[in-house]
Amino acid sequence: GVGMGMTAPVSITAFPAEDGSLQQKVKVSLRIPSQFQANPPCPGDESIKIEERQGMTIYSTQFGGYAKEVDYVNYAAKLKSALGSEAAYRKDFYFCNGYDPPMKPYGRRNEVWFVKE
């Protein structure tokens, strides 16, 4: 019953298949605004969970436009290529992040994050 408004980024945990495409399962995460973090409201829907994301070091790439799944897959492949075989990062998932409301037509910011091991 508490309205918190939209937060950024909207973070989607993607689980890549062997060929680099994304599996059908995804996890969407929204940041709880600062004023609610000490005592977040309880979700009314049992499919919604409150989780604390631990600090992490990431490898990231940024791109613009209205991001679609194919864009995240392509930029994840570019980031993987840029990192080469020397960088140690989680291969079982990565984060797809969008920072802008849907009605913002220009100057959009999207990122792909790989979590450093």
C-alpha cells in the first residue's frame, strides 16, 4: 500500500545459454529508495521478494537507445570479447540495466554488468 515511485536502474538478471542467447528465466530487480531501505514495506504479492544485493566489483559496458534483448546479448558478447580470457567473472549470469523511463526518447543509458569473481 506504499507508493515508492520508479527507481533506477531497473536491473534484469539474465542467464545465458551456451550459444549466448538468454534462457527464458529472468529476475527483475528494482532498487528500494533510500528512505525505505531501513524498513522496507512488505510486498503484498508473495512472488515479490526483498533481497539485499551485496557489494560487488563489475566489468561494465554502456550503450544508448531503447534496449531490447538482442542489444543486451550483443553488448554482453562485445564485453566478453573485450575482457578476453584473462578476466575472471561469473559466466552463469549477468545484469542488464536500464536507467531511463520509457517516455525518454533521447540520451538513454543502458549497461551490461559482469560480476568479477
